[in-house]
Amino acid sequence: MKPVKRLSESPTIHPSSVVHSSELGVWTEIGPNTTIQESSFGDYSYTAGDAQIIYAEVGKFCSIASHVRINPGNHPMWRVTQHHATYRREQYDLGQDDTEFFEWRKEHKVTVGHDVWIGHGAIIMPGVTIGTGAVIGAGAVVTKDIPPYMIAVGIPAKPIRERFPRHMVEKLLNIQWWNWDRGMLEERFDTLNDLEKFIELYSEESECKGGS
């Protein structure tokens, strides 16, 4: 019988993966051959492997399938040549690197909300925001923002339907269960499988907090 893989508050990073200048939350798992650079990766989120994430903010409880690319490199299409010799100049003995260009890249970060599922081989283009609870289909190329709890598929990715009715989406966004501490999460864990009961139990609580 295959042993159970145990995670912990300390991030679990596969030996083949590289994490550079990034922040990883608790109970996170970084699968094989993943690269995360200058990004934040929220609590309980994971990559299945072979993912590349750069200049991005990934929320909590996100499920990143294999071969996902978040924020692939932009090239300077407005220049005579878009080849990286114009900004990675030191590699070609052409002077100092173009730091202004790299800052431009960083300014076009990707933002991924909480509890987002990104399917196998999807690409999230620079500057895009994916709302909390959204689903990005396998192989999709996301070029525009995706609203919360929306399912988007295709090339370019287009919204096809919401996961839940709008009034339920609004209640979930108000409850913000992804911000519960560990004790509260454990106490209420079984209710996560029943949408209607979950909203009935905790929406009033969130409304009271909002009005306090």
C-alpha cells in the first residue's frame, strides 16, 4: 500500500523545484520541476508539477495542475528587434542589462484569487487577474481578467458559465472561509462539502461582522 503523503505548516518543495525570492504559505506543496520566482503563493495552495510562476500573487487553496505557466515573459514588440539581446545585454557583451525593461515586466504581475483551479497546460498571460473561486480549463490561454467563480475555457479563454448563482457567489465572497484560522477550519471542515448548508450556517455570521 502506498504511504500517505504528509504535508505540514512548512512548505513541501520537491527537490527538483526552484523557489527564488518568493513567499510560500503554510501547508503548501510545490510539485516536481516547478519554478517560482518573485511571487507569493498562499496557504494550502499546490502545484502538481512542471509549473512556471513568475511575478505573480497566488491566493490560498489554489490548485495548479501540471504544465501551467503563470506570467510568461513579455518581449518588447515596440523595438526594432524584440530579441532579448536588447535587454539581456551582458550575455552578449553589449553593455549593462536593461533594468527598466525588467521593471516593466514586474509591473505586469498576475493576480490569482483564492480557491482557483487552473487546469493542465493553461497559460495565464501578464497583467491578468483571476477572481476567487474561478476555474480555468485545461489548455486555456487567459488574456483577460476572469471574474470570481467563473469557468473559462479556450484560446483565448472565454467565460462559459458561473459555478454558482450570483447570490451564492456574493455570500461566499462575504464569508471568506479561506481566511479562517486552522482551528476554525478543522471545526467546520465537514461543512465544506454542502454548499447550501454552508451558506446557511455562515452567511449570517459574515453579515454580522460586516456590520460591526
